Amino acid sequence: MSRLVVVGGGVAGIAAALRGIDAGCAVTLVEARSRLGGAAGSFRRGDLTVDTGQHVILRCYSTYRRLLARLGVADAVPVQERLGFPVLHPARRPVWLRRSSVPWLPAPAHLLPVVLGHRLLAPAARLRVLGTALALRALDPEDPRLDGCSFGAWLRHRGESDRSIEALWGLLTLAALNAQVDDASLALAVRVFRTGLLDGVDGGDIGVPTRPLGQLHHDAAHRALRRGGANVRLRAKVSGLHRVGDRWRVETPDEVVDADGVVVAVPHAQAARLLHDLPVPACAQWARLGSSPIVNVHVVYDRPVTELPFAAVVGSPVQWVFDRTAVAGARAGRQYLAVSLSAADRYLQARTGELRHVFLPALAALFPRAAGARVEDFFVTREPCATFRQAPGTRRLRPPPATGLPGLALAGAWAGTGWPDTLEGAARSGEAAADHLIQHTLHRSSNPVEAT
């Protein structure tokens, strides 16, 4: 039986380890933290269970949704029957953006109600958005030339106004790519908009977790891995990785594990440090992928202030706001809102008091009942390296699973999947890395896994 070691217990590492189990390998997963899930986990604050970041999925996240099913928690992320969400403005009536309910209306015509009903845009701007959407659908996300251009530059070349960018294109780009449109790769934007909205009718339907991420990516994943026979080592930081003969040696402070194959499934900066002594092509260039932060502002009110489960926001410091009351287990009568701020460089170093001064009035402007409610808790979580910086020119920096070294593969949402840095990208990369080793290095079981 071949032995596979997976370094890193985030979503990519979990997906790789399960793939190895299915191929009949003896799997050891090594994770430096005390929990699985990587950046998509939870922690306790008083009586609340707080997610480290707000994640949503789309129906087109086929690999990640299959992973949830494998873990037995697919029901924890229900996907809405059809795309629909409100867009709030502090001085305007809310606008609901919903795709068509007509079952026979093909893509992209199913988005006509979304665009034509977007009252925050002038009628002429809505018609221009339709033309831009059709032009996006004609672009190939695999065309390497697209990665040399910013999405914002392309939108402006198409004649999109600053208003349209703020109220629609930028709103969605922030959520999907953790980047402003002018800082986002056109290739990745095409991937997001085509796969999620333009190529199929239901790909953009939204799913929001109804349980804490820790229950999905730690509790359920740990059970599934152990049930499959994997050896899960937590609080075990890998300090060395060496090729010894035709095998690999993985070193932690407490033990040395020998393996036929290794999947390195950690963030790009950690991967570069771990592999810097090995002849891995372009390893030194991974630092140029950079990082983009997400800041989350958490507010607990003494009473409900909105009935909306989540909403997008324009004309305000708030970008997206989520009702986390039930998921976090907040006490009866309270409401816990989380504001998710993508590409949040301007807020990363701000003090909590400064953010309180900005966001409490901003929330009150959106939800009038918040103005009369008592704030029982206000805190901020910061993810300085939430994603790599998904800018023009990053495609050539993202490595494939193969490293050129027998038995060593790379995984992570930063790797070269063609997808943005999302849960779907992480799951795809983990499976691709394990499949590469299964095909080229590890002995196949009698019932090998088919690559997807």
C-alpha cells in the first residue's frame, strides 16, 4: 500500500487526503493548527461561535459541494432555488436582483430581470450592462491574453460608467475575487461571471452555511478522514521536507514520516519557505502573488434590526452584511450581524474604535431600527492574507499540481486551477494534486478514483 502525506489541513488538504483514501493509499494528514479547515474555520467568543470569515458558495461549485456531500454535511449549505438578493443603499429603496423564474428561458436571458430591474442604474446603463454581459460570455477564461488586462480597464473600454461599476460589476467582483475591478484579472473575472451567471441558468444560485464552518471543515472532515483510515496529526508543523532515495521524508518537531508521495497544501508563502531548498520551478516567484485582506466587522444588537438573511450594499462603507444570529448561537432576542469587507487594505490596520465609529452609523443608515438598539458586542476579525492578490499577470505565477519532482504535488486555492481563490478552487486543487500523484507515482488500488 502506497503512503501519501498531505501537508496542510485546509479544504485543499482535506480534498487531497480523501482522494488518496479512495485510491487505496495509507494517508497521513499533517496540520500545524489545532483544527482542520485552514482559513475557513470557527472560534468561540463568549456564547457565540464565530466564523473566521464569511463564505458563500454558488451552485456551480460542483467539486466543493461534492466534498460537503462526502463529509455528510451537504444539507448545512442549502442553495437557494433561484438567484436573488437585495441591494441596499442608505438613501434609496432596496432593489431586489432575481434571475428569471421562467424555466424555459435560456442563459443568459435568465438574467434579464436582474439587469432590467436594477433601479439603482439608469435605463440606458441597464441596456449597456446587457451588452457587456454578452461580450463577457464571448470571452474564453483560458485565453492567456486576458490575464494581462484588468477587469476595470475592459469594462471602461466597453463604456461602463463608474455608477454601473459601483452598483453591479464592482459589487460582484469584490465578493468573488476579493479585489476592486481595476485590480482584478480579466481572465478570473470572466471565469466568475461566465461560470456563475452567463453559461447556465442556475450556476449563480447562492448558498450560505447554516452551521459554523468549524463543524463542516473540522468536525465533519475529521470524522470522515478517521473513518477512512487516515492518520490526522494536528499541532504538527512541518519543519522539513526531503527526498531520500525514491521516497520522501516529512519532518515535524515530534516525528519523521516517510512517504511515497506528498501533497503540499498550504498557502503560497508557506509553500515557498518549505520548498525553497528543492528544485521546484519558479518557487521563488510565488511571493509575487501577494495577498489581499478581508476584514470582518461583527455587531451584536440587543434586538432584531433586520429580517434580511444577507444583503449587498452600495453607497456605504458596508459591502455585504450577513445575519449570523442563528448560526452563531446568539442568545434569544439578540441579533448578530457580520459585515464582510473585501480588498480591505484601508481597514486592515484601523483600530476597533475607529471601525466602530464608521460602521455603527453606516448600519443604522441601512437598518433604521439599529439606531435605537443597544450594541452588546462589537469586535473585528482580520484576515491579512485571506486570498492571493488576484491581479492581472498572476496566471503565469500559479503553479500546476506537478512540481517536476517525482512524488511531490502542490495544492491550494492559489495553485493553477484557472479558478479564483475560493472554496471551489481549493477543493479542485486538492483533488488535482492527489490525482496527479495517483496517476504518476502512487500504486493504484483495485478501484482507482477517476480524475475529474
